[in-house]
Amino acid sequence: MYGLVKVAAATPNTVVGDVGKNAAEIAKLIKEAKKRGVRLVVFPELALCGYTVGDLVFHSVLLDACECALKELAPLCVGSVAVVGLPLRLNGRIFNVAAVLGNGRILGVVPKKNLSNRKECNESRYFSVQSDSKSIMLAGEEIPFGEGLVFCDEREEGFSFGVEIGEDAWVANSPSIALTLGGARIICNPSASAETVGKAELRRTLLKAQSAKLVGGYIYADCGGGESTTDCVFAGHRIIAEDGELLAESRLLTQGLTVSDIDVEKIDYARRTAGTFEIKSENTRRTAFETKDDGKSERNYFSAPFIPQTGGREQTEFILSLQTAGLKRRMDAAKTDKLVVGISGGLDSALALIVATKAVKDAKNVTAVTMPCFGTGERTLKNARKLSEALGVSFKEISIADSVKKHFEDIGHDINVKNSVYENAQARERTQILLDMANESGALVVGTGDLSESALGWTTYNGDHMSSYGVNASIPKTLVRFMVREYADICKGEAGEVLKDIAATEISPELLPPSDGKISQKTEDIIGKYEYHDFFIYHGLYEGCSPKKIMYLALKAFGEDKREEIKKAMKVFWSRFFSQQFKRSCMPDGAKAGIVSLSPRTDLKMPSDAVGELWLKETEEL
């Protein structure tokens, strides 16, 4: 469903040389995987006999038993696919192979291409790699054999995979490269890797990098308990990765299944946008199978995908350093060491002011300007003053109420009519002051607007929409709040306290007068929660998901009870995303510090006249 393919890496409890017991253990795990809705399960290298079987692999009694066991396992794989490792005779030689079982039969057999002879391994003693055979007779059938086999689900075009074995992943020209270019979205690796100190971290890094390089899924199944410990210990390390992301991983020295869902739709979207993947099917041979999708995903989706799950402080400091580097370079180009920042006492301007102070040698070269007007609340005004003082910047407070009233008189606007003119005039007046002050002192105006506001067009055109350089341009609102909270803990003291209060303040443009001293204009009451909008940005714009798929993922992340709330916010999102493109088409420069940018110069090439009827129609039908 929605391109989510449930897969598993399996480590059975192996008994070296006892093919019957090993087959029974594999059968048990195949059945368990099917009960959980797994469509593709990968077992370790030489799983039927044990990787450490040694010279016993030359004996026909063992080779016969492995072939018989494979025939018995095949009927279990109806509606699912299994990749099982075993030794196989062919033309007087033995090959280390992975057999792919599906549709109740053996679909194909892939030999290991690169034998490992390093240190504890001596695979060339037992196995061959050269063969001209394109098929073999097995289980009374002619079975595809050799390199370049890509297995494709007839019912779901995007579900396709190839196989490389153990050492194949560690060589410079891995078989997975050709398989990927031949159309495989997922690579399976039945492996046997002796465990040593630091090996797991190296293996994890390699496989994450391999999945990123291939822009695909990767399933790694390592042998474990039951293998001979005469010279080595095998830890049963199981890894499932996708495009550089670790989806699931087993603990070392464990057995059983490690399950997750690989998103082949996401993989296809990433490959299309990269523009570097040309499928060359003439170099591969395709074999069809059918699997059954139970429609139940075991993959967890975070409600805040832009927020780091670990290392929050380090991530915050790194993003700040990227924002600062971008701003400093712009200052160098403009030959200035002075900055002007409009500060409201809200989240975005707080983060922008922090970046500005990091970009200058002397904090006094930053002028923070707060410009209270009709909707300014006492809490935010106090926080603007306190933060400026705590960070040691120059500070100026300019009330713009009289200027805006005079402007209303000039254009004939009734001040009692609190429409877009009433609101936008304040934003534009503030921007005029900032730009003129910057001209006066030879400074740059630091923009405060964030990625979420840009996506929604929640900004006043040629008002807060404009600046000399936008440091928050690629930082979504949820990440802005997170970074402000994290920086509060980093800097501590008075600055830390005021930043905590800013992070706890409700989000508002404060363009309408307060009601009983409280904020009357709460942004999230109008457009929906920013948590939802940032979720839509990540999965809709970054991953290319359809509204239906976004809803499916959002319900998993936020809960089924939020359906109507999410749908309402999604309608707002797609409507405003398309209608407000004209603002993004002329947005100021701003370095891409986060993973998404909506700048027309980087990530988003989109005409201002595009319409979102397809997206809105699908959203309406949810």
C-alpha cells in the first residue's frame, strides 16, 4: 500500500551440517514472517548448511540435502518471497548461491561474485565464481541462474529487487550497482560476517552509505547463533536501510526477524528528481513473482520529521553554524560588518538575532529593532527588549502606530476596518524602517521568515517577505522552536530564560489588537498546526507523497482521531502552497541549512501560475 513493502532480515538458529534442522528453522521463520505480512524475507549466506561447514561442503550427502530442502521450502513461499543461501553443484564445481523462492517455486539462483579470502575466510577453497550458464535444472525445472537477475512483483511495478552476497557489498564494483541500474529498488544481501570489535559500526556505515549511493533499499541478513565458534563468532547482525537512513537494526548476538517497510514510491521519486538513474534493462534478466500486501505498515513515522531524534544540541549548533557561515559570506560580499534585525519577541526573529550575533565580531554591530503597533502584546514586547539586552546587541524601539495611521489617512483606509490592508500596512512599514536604517548605517537587513511560512505564503508581500538575506529560509517552524529551546539550554542565564519564554509563547503575527490583554490572532487557529504543515512539507514536498499517502502516514504519526483536523490543515496547505508561489519566486537569498529549500534558485522550480486542483481534489476525497 502506497509503495510500502514490508520486508525482513532473518537469522535462524543454525546447526552446522544439519540441513534438516536448518530447513525447519527457516520454514518456521518464513511462516512467522508471513503472519506479520512480510512480503520479502532474506536469510543468511549458506543458511541451509551453515557458513562454517568447511570441507563438508564437498560431500554429496550435504549438497543433496540442501537441494532437497530447497524444494521443500519453495511451496511455503506463496504470496511472499524468500532469499535463502546454500551451496550448489554445477558442472563439477560448487557455487555459493542465494535461491529466490516465490510463487511456490524456485524463481532464480544468484551466485556469489566476489569470494572472500581475507584473514579468517578461505572461500576460494570451496567455491567457484566463473560460469557461462544462464540457467540450471533444479527441482525438475529450468531455473534462471547467474548475474543480472532482477525480481519484479507483477502486482506492484515498484517492488523489484536484486541479490548480492556477503563480500559482494564490500568490493569497489558491487553487483548491486548494475542491479540498481537494471531496475532493482531493493538489494538483498545474505551474508556471513565474523564479528570483531568495531565491525558492526563499520558494517552499519557501509550499508547506509550503499543504500544512499544506490538511492534504494537494502536488506542485510547475517548468520549468527549455531555457527561454529572454532575460530570466529557470528553475531546475527540484521540491518534494513533506505536511501541512507537506518530503518531497523537487530541487537548483536540475537536471532529471529528484523522487520520494517521500505518505501519504493519514495525511492522512485528520489531517483526521478536526481535525474541520474537510467534503467538499462538490456543488462538484466527479469523474473516475475506475486506477493500479498496486508496493508499494515510496521514502520514508525515521527510526527516531527524535521526534529533530530538524537544529538539535538549538536544538530542545533551545526545548523546555526551553517546559517552563520551563509550570512558572514554575504556580509563579506557586501563589505559590511553591520546588521539590522527586526525583533518581535517571537520565535523566528529570536533565531535570526542569535545567528546575527554569531556572524559579527562585536554584538553591538547588530541593531535589533522592535516596532510595536496595534497588535503588539506586552509579553512579546518585554521579551524583545530582554533578549536584545541579554545578547548585548544595540537596541532600538520605534512605535509605528502613528506612521501607519497617517498612511491609512493617505490612502483613505478606515482604521476600524481590520482587513488585509490593516494588517499588511504594519508589516510593510516595519520593513521600510529596517531597510532605511540599514541604508543609513551601511548594514544588511537580516530576514526572519522561516520555511513553513514560505510554503504557506504566510508573509506580507514586500513586507516581512523582504530582506537582504534570509537566515531562516530553510528552517521549518517546528525546527525553529526546537532550536530556540536547545539554544536556551546552551547559553543559559538571562538569555536562556527569555528564550524559553519565547519558545512557550503562542505563535502570532500580532497585527490585530489584543483582546483583554491577550493575543487575539493565533496563527495555528487560522491555518492549522505547524506540526501538520511541516509534516506535509517533509512528506509532500521533500518525498513527493500524494495527499492520500500523506494522510495515511499522518494518521500513523498523529493518531486516527486527528483525521478531520489533519484534512482541514491539508486543504489549507495545498491551497496556499500553490496560490502563494509568486512570493517564493522573488524571495531573498538565504542559504540552505536544512534539508528542504523552497528557493527558486535551488529546490523548487515552479511557475507562479500553476494550479493545485489535482492535489486539492485528492485531499477533498480523503
